[in-house]
Amino acid sequence: MTRYNIPYMKTYDVIVIGAGHAGLESAFACSHLKHRVALITLSKESIALVPCNPSIGGPAKGIVTREIDALGGMQAKAADACQLQMKLLNTSKGAGVWALRAQIDKIQYQKWFNDQIIKDKNIDLIADEVKSLIFNQKKVLGVFCEKNKMIHAKKIIITSGTYMNSITHIGNISHNEGPQSLKRSETLSSCLKSMGFELIRLKTGTPPRIATDSIDFYKLQKELGNKEKLCFQYFNQTYLPLNKQVPCYLTYTNPKTHDIIQANIHSSAMYSGNIQGIGPRYCPSIEDKVVRFADKLRHQVFVEPESKTLNTMYLQGLSTSLPAQVQKKFVHSIVGLEKAKFIKYGYAIEYDTINPIQLWPSLESKAYKNLYFAGQVNGTSGYEEAACQGLMAGVNASLSIKHKSPIILKRNEAYIGVLIDDLVTKGITDPYRLLTSRAEYRLLLRNDNADDRLLRYGYKIGLISKKNYEIYLQQYKLIHKTIKFLKTHSLRSKPTLLKKYGNSAHSLYDLLKRPTIRLKELIKNHKLTPSSINKLEILVKFDGYIKHQQKFIQKFNESGNLSLKKITDYHLLKNLSLEAKDKLNKIKPLTLDQAKRISGITLTDLVTIKYYLEHHE
């Protein structure tokens, strides 16, 4: 049974502040690693809340959800259990950008996570507000709450999302509240500021929700899911047949829509000066689109279901902070939405985050031991970006309790590694969104091979069972045994194929490299799963590109992995510029590779650092 507001148990292994996507991953990771967890949430309604788009995955993001699954996290399980529709995106392009996207039932998603919390004996769910942190001599020891007063723990993970000092805006109407009118965190921001943390004010937004039965669907373009069996999980795979999937729909804004927005742009909270926070560059509001892309005659609007139990549709692409009456006017100008009834108006929300360069790659604070940050409090946007940070913070907090080294994923190992490295090395100026273009090695970071890249870490950490890891290893060995067979057998061994394709000198491996050839034509009897067949075909067809990228990484790693931990003060390096010294001392990169990505660090600076280390030793 879930335990709320427990005054008698004051000491835990881990306190997790916030029960959103980051907080839940942190809490379950720590619990599954046998630690006692206090999961503190402002309200039960905010647990696993999906306040924006009711979907999991998408370009790059879907691969992150697969990576979370390979490491032993929860998001993939929840998304598969609650899907309304599943798609594999970008299939007309190369395998390096394929990604899954699930439309999910937001009500079922919350219920699923609540059920998991109830079943988990290591998690105490506490509905309370954390007012401040308890610390001594740069070590955080616990939290001070509004109702439960002092709660102590060995590690504290802050996953406060968009709730710190948050304000919502619709036109000139503002409210001191969190997403969906929920309670906000009133004093945690000021506590962090008093401790010396640099805070940044950010902004995001959400579109209107309209009544499903008020839409003229005959005027909209229907968007169906895939008929293929698709899911995020590697183990315990569950699929939603196409005939049970719920369709999405597509419509467009038009010049009339844009004229209405332009005529009322002064009343938008964004353009009236009411909002101080910086908005997301890669997910702009409809006001931003109309102003910045004035030459475009239309913008896409995806009309998406939120839940089987709700009479609401989500208008993806129409994020706005315009007044309610203006929202009605411009939505009614869109084909199919002429009679749309509003269930909830779109709004903008601004909130406090920390500057993430104040964190180590483990997501622990540089200034205070035992304190970790994960999710939107680190300046990211998106459920997937939040969840993967929560998982890594939970894993590393658990490893620290056991006096073990943290797991820090490299940029060539995972999109999670790219995301965290970007945050702690470059910092943020606007809400960070993970994109395929951010990954230099995206051909290696594919949707199909998250298991190959990360399952060994999940097993090593203790979040993947020995039984499941052995199931994976069997398939891994079988894939490479099959590849060996393909390389060592020519068309001579397949008379029917020889007649069809000619040239007996060709190996089956070379034949499979052809775009139109599939493994089932070459080998009939095998024990490979469908996902293993897909992976094998990608490995063969993209063989040359993959090897080229692997050689590049190997060459770079020869110097890039050089550790910089021995340099405690960059002012000791005489030939560095003052700017370089200041930035390197602030960020404290762990390797030469990380130092390279700091804005303003030159090739001369890197050579100076390498020279200093070689001669210092």
C-alpha cells in the first residue's frame, strides 16, 4: 500500500523531489537497486503528468526511450502498456535516423505509474512541498518540508520539472501555478540561489485542447500507425494491432489564421513583455512561427487523441499564450475546426532552472556533495530527455552510496551521453531539445541497436536480470554466427539464387548488401527474432559506413580520452588565455574530448593542456 505523509520515518537512502518523468525514473532505479526512497511530490495529480503532447518518442527521442529500456528504466514499459498508436518514423531515410513514436493514453499512463508505486515496497510516496535543503559544509543531508519538517537521506535528487517559481500566462492573465493549474514550488528556487546556484528563467507552452465531438473529421487527413509489430521494449514485447490503434489527423493553418494572430500579436503574453523566460528554439509557439516564418502560407496542425476516456484532442503545432477569445478566433479559422469547442485554452509557463554546467557528468552538483539534478530543472524540454536524466541520476546516486564509480555514457555510446555532455559542457540558453543533428555518431546510435550499446551497463548496474541478459546474448551470438555464415558461403551453395542473380563468386553477405535483398531469401531456417533480423540487415547493408565511423572514433579516442582530473587549477597553465582559464575552471572537464566542446576553447588551448599534462607527469 502506498504511504502518504509519513512523519515517523525520517531517514532514507535517497530523497527524490518531484514525481514527473525524471523523478519516477530516479525513484524506481534507486528502489530496484535496493535503496529506501522518499518520493516527494507537490500533489498526487502531478505524478507521471503528461501536460503537453500525449506521446513518447519521435526523432532522437524514441531512441532515448529505447536506451532507457536497455539500461533497465521504466519509460518504455509504460509507453508500450499505454499506447494508442505506434509509428516508426523516417523510414524513407537512412537507419541512423529511424525512431519510434507512440501516441499514449495520458490517463492510463498516470494510472500505470501509480500502480507501480503502490506495488513497490521500497518507495514511500509523500505529498508535501520541499521548502529548502538541509546542508552542512558543502554536503546536502536532507530536506525541510512544509508538513513533514525534516527528512534526512544519503542522497537527494531534485527533479522539480517546470514547478519552481512557475507562472502561467494566457494573454495578460497570469497565475502563480504549475502546469495544468497545479500547485507550484514556492521557495526551492530561492533556497538554491542562496546556496550559490546560478538560476535561469525559461519558458515553454502548450496548445488548446478541444472537444473531440466538435471536430469535422471528414475535412481532416487521417494519420494511421504502422501495421508492423512495433514496441519500445526489448524484453516482454507487447504490440497494439493496427485495427485497435487510434488515428491522429492532420490539418493546416492558413492566411486567415495568420492574419488573426498578426493583428493580435501585441496581446500575446510572449510579445507584451509579461514573460521574462526564454522559449524553446525548436518547438516555437504559433505566434513565433507566424512572425519568424512570415513567408509560409501554412503550418501543420496535428489533431491527436489524449485518452480513450477523455473527449479531448490535442492540437500539436498551436502552442500559444494569446488571450482566450483570440485563440477561439484563430482555431475556428482552420479547416475542420470551424466549430471546435474549447476544453482548455493554450498557455505559456515560465519557471526556474539551474545552469547545468554546475553539474558533473554524473549529474551530481560540483558545489555540494550528495545533491543531484535531473530533468527540466537542468534546462531540457521533453519527457524523454527528462526520463533519461532521472535514470542516470538515480543510478549514479545508488552507485555513490555503494562507493562505486558513476556510469558516464560517451557521445558515441548513447544519445543519453550526447544530451548530458551537451548540458554539463555547453550549458543552455533556451530549453534544450535532443535532435539527431546533435549526435556526431548517429549512425552508431540507432533505434535497432540500443541493446547492443547499453544492455551490458544495465546488467552491470543491476537493473537488467541475468536471465534477460542471457536471452540477449543468445541472439547477439546468433546474429554474428549468421553473418559469418553469409560471408563464408557463396551463391554456388544456393542454385536458385545463382540462377536469379548470377556470378557465383558473390558471397551471400555481399548479396545481402543490395537494398532490395532480404535475409529470408538467403536463409530459411534460423532462430533469429524479427528485431534481430532487422538489426542484422542494417549491420550488413550499412557495413562500410559503420566501419568508417568506428575508425574515426578509435582515432579520436587516442587523444580525446586523456583525463584532465589532475589539473585542479587552469591558472597554472601559463600559455592559456584568460577566457580559457576561467571557462575550464568553471566547467572542470573530465577529458580532453569534453574540453574541446567548450565554447571559446581553441586548438592551441588543447595543445597547451596536453603538453602540460605530459610534462607535469
